[in-house]
Amino acid sequence: MAEVEESSKPLFAGLSDISISEDIPVEGDISVPVGSQNPDDDFSTLDEPVKDTILRDLRAVGQKFVHVLYPKKSSALLKDWDLWGPLLLCVTLALMLQGGSADSGEDGRPQFAEVFVIIWFGSVIITLNSKLLGGTISFFQSLCVLGYCILPLTVAMIVCRIVLLGALSSVSFVVRLIVVTASFSWSTFASTAFLADSQPANRKALVVYPVFLFYFVIGWMILTFSPSP
Amino acid sequence: MSASQGSTNTNTEPWGSFDDNIIQGSGSAVIDMENMDDTSGSSFEDMGEIHQRMKEEEEVTAEAAATEEDNGEYGEFLGMKGLKGQLGRQVADEVWQAGKRQASKAFNLYANIDILRPYFDVEPNQVRNRLVESLIPVRMINFPQKVAGELYGPMMLVFTMVAILLHGMKTSGTVIREGTLMGTAIGTCFGYWLGVSSFIYFLAYLCNAQITMLQMLSLLGYGLFSHCMVLFITYNVHFHSLFYILWLVIGGLSTLRMVAVLISRTVGQTPRLILCGTLAALHMLFLLYLHFAYHKMVEGILDTLEGPNIPPIQRVARDVPVVANAVVNATIKSIAAVVQSQ
């Protein structure tokens, strides 16, 4: 121990000679910051009219809808994620799946809360799964992508509703089956175009399968929907 | 862990000296209690103390006025505490820091999904191989068989079974009054997987079998592959004999595999018998239950094979109009009797 101290002495021995020469002015302003600085002083969105805020958000949501309908390799969905679009789609789908009167006798139809919970819980589970498999995408980005890719299924639901305004025959069933199958594969393809990039190359199938199952369950709920007589 | 962001660190002593930063109001863990409001009464000695304190406060506030200006309301609120409300803000600040520290500690401890990360470290071909192997009983039972400890395959199988069950419930026209279709399906599948795994693990602990909880979860999860296949086929093709054949063959193969693995890890005849008998019974009976609980009522076939089989979940609505009619009739009769007697 003594040798260590002796060897370390020359290292620090010269520190006592350090002095600040007088021609370097050492002065300044030391103030402890009290209260938080406002980070977006120059970009405060608090004072703009509500119409501007809503229109800006709606435009962002609409832009993401376009990205889902034509899935290219763009990062718009990922960079600035938002959950407005998924919420809108989820509520629309749940309302349309509920049908006419709420307390009909044969209550085989999913309730509003059921659809809501399926969509959000399913998205959370898929996100957790993709994170556990080593994905680089963040939690809310993944939720955003999965929610926005429900858009084709919502469109299919609207089409089914229109078709069901006519007769409830086997032709209408075949038409609905085709429409729902097409939109469900579109949804799966669109979401994997965004999600699978964040996975290691050989594990894409492991991530795609739960997404496939998720959209399959939603598509099947749409297909088996029949309006109250 | 992390140095506090805003406060100065003047550690002159090893344990960290008291920081005299009341005036600055940065969040330190030490509150100077000298300036607390002293409500010990208005005795003569205290009045002198109070006067002395007020003089000190005037000097201090004269200094503090240069640094802060917006504490007027705090000063008034705290009464004679003066010091422009530094105490209140310091306490609030410190409570916030402590709360944040606790919350982040709890979050890192419990919501850390990295705990589960090693169990999801699989390749697709590994999953496929394990799925196929779950139907092939092993021959060698004198040597402990290797059980993969992963959770991805079992979880995906449970969710697939939920989807298949949902389909079965819909096509059988099951009506669930108290609850939802989805909730029942999820509850059944996850309940079976987690509950039976835990029960068999407990039995294995009693019977001295060498198997961990994770391995048991994985084993039973992969055993659900046979259930998925059988249910998928028989919910769409409604032949009873087909179901029984598939139940015996595919269900039996999967049960044999699980039983063989457990036997290879247990010593002694009686423990083996108990453990494997229980597992076999539960596994096969679950498949039987799932088929018949959500089974489409095909008239004619059922009548020849067994009696009317009401699915246990389906509730038959009571005939309310008859009861209501009876009540109304009785009331009218009684009213008529009263009117006539008058």
C-alpha cells in the first residue's frame, strides 16, 4: 500500500502549483434554474384556434390512411405515430358490429366492449410478442401500425353491411367471403410491411403468425355478422 | 444511481454534509427545520423567540428577494412562515422526486419484459419441429428426455385454440347470457393451460419428478396442438365416429408423448402411475369436453347415439309470458271478486 501511495504522489504533486492567471477573467453568472424551462417556446400550440389543431390532426390521420391503403416502404407511420386513427377505426368497427337493437334475444353478436377489448388487447399482445422476439420497434409505434392496418377490414365491414341490405342468400355470403378474405390479407400484408422490417431476418414468420391470427379473428367476426331482422 | 440534475453537490464529508440551500429551493433531501412554524403557544418566552425570528426572516427575505419574486401567495398562505414559501415548494418538490423514484423502481422490477426474453428465443423451424414432435411418443423412458423450455409455441397454440373455439361456439349457436363469447373462450383455454400445468407441477413436486414449471408449461402447451387439430376438423365436419377416432388417435398420441416424457423423469411405479394417470385423464377429458360443449346440434345423429345433449353453457330462457299471464289473470279475478262483493 505504501508503494502505491508513493507512486501516486508524483501524479498529483503538481496540482498545488496550479493557479489561474489574472489576465483570464473568471466571471460569469451562476444562477440555479428555478422552474422548468419551456421547451417549445417558439412552437407553442396552446394558443392556436381549436379548428387548426383538429384539422392538423385529421390531416395527419388521413395521410396515414393513405399510407396503409398503398403500403410502400415509408416510415411515416413509424416516425410520428399517433393513436387517433386506431381509436377512430376501432370505435367505428365496434359500432357497426353491434347492429341494431342492443337487447335482441339471440345475442350471438359481439358486444361493443368485446370488440374494443379484442382489438386493443390483441394489439398489446402482438406488440409484446414482437418485442420479446427481439424487435427494434417501440411499443406505441407497433400499436399505431396495427391499429391503422384495421382500415381495410373496416372498409370490408361497410361493404358487407351494404351487401346485407339486400337478401341474405348464398350469393351474398360468397361476395362477403371474398371481400373479407381480400381485406384481411391486405391488412396482414400492410402491417407486415411495416412490422417485419424491425425483426431479424429469419424470425419474420414468428412475428407474422400472431398478426395473421389477429386479423383473422377480426375478419371472422365481420364475416359472421348478421343484422337483426 | 444518478446524480440529481439540478442541485449542487458540496460533499465535504463522506456522508454528504447538510446543504444549506433553503434559499435556492433546489430539491435536496434535507429540510432545515429551524424555520418551521412554531405553534407552541404564545408564552412570554416564545414571543421573544418569535420577534427574533421575524427579524432574521426580514434579513433573509431581503436576500431572497433578489433571486425570486413570485412567491407572494405562498408567503401569505403559510402565515408567518415567510421565507416566501420555500418550505412548501421544497416539500412538494421532494415528494415528487421520491414518488418518481419509487415508481421507476417498481416499474423496472415488475414490468421488465426482459425477464421473459430468453423464453422467446426460437427459430421458426425449431417451432415447427417441436410441433411435429409433440405427436410422436418417445421410446426411451429410462433416460430423462429433454424438454424445451420456450413459451412462444405454447402461447401461439393457446391463441389458435381460442380462435378455433370461437368458431365452434358461433357455429353451434351457443348463447352465453352472463359473459361474453370471447371471454369464455380465452378463460377456458388459458385456464386449462395455466391451471392444469400448475396442478401437474404440484403433483410432480409431490411425486419427486424432475421437471420445472417452465418445462411443464411448454410440454402441456405443445400438447394442445393435438386439441387444435381435432377441434378444427370436427367443428366443421360433424361426424361423431370421426370425432371418436380422432380423439383416440391424435389425442392419444399427444397424451402418450407427454406421459412418456414424465415417466422418463420420475422414479418409482406409484408416482409414475399417479402423475401420468392424472395427466392422461385431464388431457383426454378436456378434448371431450370441448367437443361436446360447443357442438352443433345435428338432429337425428344425436338421438341415435345419445340423449338430448344440451350444451352446458346454454341457458334456456324461462317462459316468462306464461308466468306473467298467470299473474295478470289472478289479479283480474281477484279484482273482479272484490268488485262483485261490493
